[in-house]
Amino acid sequence: MPHEALIILCTCPPADAARIAGALVNERLAACVNTLAGAQSVYRWHEQVETATETLLIIKTTTDHYDALERRLRALHPYEVPEIVAIPICRGHPPYLQWLKDATCA
């Protein structure tokens, strides 16, 4: 299943993390979402250097679900331009990758 599985990285405000993660898993767009609180972000926005405490979402899904997941994530996310970055999973434990695929099927 190389390149059929993806990890999506997305930062969000801590208050929104559980809601976003729950929706993505409940809607079978993601098999699993890990929430890592306390990420310190430094970034440029509107020509200013900003800092924020965010929660990093590590979202596991498949390439078949990426487009729908991105649309839903944009709809759920409070930021004007949310970070949504997809990383292909090139290798992994085959039973886990099968579970990931099965967990996102209706």
C-alpha cells in the first residue's frame, strides 16, 4: 500500500483540536488523529512575525480521501489559511496500513 496512505499535518487553536479530530474520524475521512498540544509556532502573517501556542493534528488517511478531507478540514478550521500538508507513507507495518484503509471505508 505504498503512497496510498498519507499523514496530514495541521496546526489549530487548542480549543478546536478535539472538535476537528472527532469530526474527521467520525466522518471516516481519517482513521486516526493524534493531537499534540503545546506546539509553539513562529510564523509570518500579513508582514508581521507572529507567535502562537497551537495543537498539532497528525491525521492518518488515504489518498482516496484526501480531497474530501481537505475540504472538510478547511470548513472546520477557524484560520483563514490553515496549514494542511500531506506526507505520503512510503512504508509501514502492513496490518496497520490495512487497518488505516479499512477504518476510512464506509
